[in-house]
Amino acid sequence: MFPAESLLDLDHTDHRKLFENTVNAWDALKQIGSYLQFRLQPAIHGRLVGKPFISGAVFIGKGTVIEHGAMIKGPAWIGEGCEIRNGCYIRENVIVGNGVVMGNSSEFKNSIIFDEAEIPHFNYVGDSIVGFKGHLAAGVILSNVRLDRAEITVTHNGSLIPTGLRKFGAIIGDHAEIGCNCVLSPGSIIGRNTLMYPGTQWRGAAPADSIIKLRQTLDIVPRRS
């Protein structure tokens, strides 16, 4: 099992209620819609640069900057002191903590982002959770749907754990670092403080405090005239 506390510091989100009565951390993803429906009070307390698109049912906290060209489609809750850069696309049922960076050409849906996470450019985060100070480098994709559209399972110690979800990307533990252009298959779990080498294709559960190393063989040959 993967209880939320084994991957995430719930003191670094204002929305820990989402994780109450959950067995596994991904169970919180099932509750985002109803949570926002009953608790969200739309308001914009941050600063808008130019004319970003912000729909109804969006809360933006103090000190958050939304740049021109960003698009936020509610329901969405964005905390304080965040940086939402040009070209960021937030669509429905996204909860963002404080001090988060969400960048250019990055898309988010039905996800929970903990405080001080950095997701700065060319990322896809669907039906996922990114922990405190988690970092997705450029081009990281958290794939959230199987090719056969079947229920997503988590692979762990040779067993398959059913999630009850047909859309589930990944859980990125606190302080985890995912290198450039990694692709995480649906149902991926990355433990706290784990590092993943750039270009890795990953499926399954990675333990905390690990380094996932990608090895490749390169041949260098003379050019022919």
C-alpha cells in the first residue's frame, strides 16, 4: 500500500482534508471535483500581467503572478506566491499550493500540486500529485491513460495493485527530481528524495532515496565523404 504520508508531507498543503480517509495517496484524485465544488470561493488576489484567460470558479491567492498568455479554466485553486508563466494551461480540478512555479507549454488537469513544486516548461501533469519541492525538468510527461483504456494498476514487488482509476498519471514524492524528457507511464510512484536520470521511461514504484540511472550505449563512427 502507498498511504499519502509515506510519500507526501501533508503539512505542505492547505488541502490535507483531501487525504483524509484515503487508503492510498491516489484516492485523493477521486475527490478533487467534489472538494472544490463545496469549498472553492472564486477570487483573484494575485497580480495579472497583461491579459491571461481566467474563467469562473478560480481562486488565486495573494502574491501569485499570472502572466499574459496563461489560461486557467476552473474549477481551480491556486495558492499564494505562485508563478504561472506565459503559455501555462490549467484545465479543471487543479489544486496548487504556495510558492509553486508552473511554466510555459505545461498542461495540468485533475491534479494536486504541493507547496514549492517546480514544473517550469514543456510538461504534462494529468491526474497526478506532485509533492513538496518536487521538480519536473523540461519535457517530463506524466502519462495518465493506458493505450487500451483499461483500469490503471500500480506495479510493486511483482504484484499489480488496482487503483479503481482509468485516468491516473503519477505520484511524485517530496523533493523528488525527474530529469529532462522522462516519460512516466500511468500508475507510476516515485518515492521521496529520489532522482531520475534524463530520458528515462519508467513504470512502477520507485523507492525513496534512490537514483534511477539510465544507461545507454553510444557508437561514434567516422563520417564518410
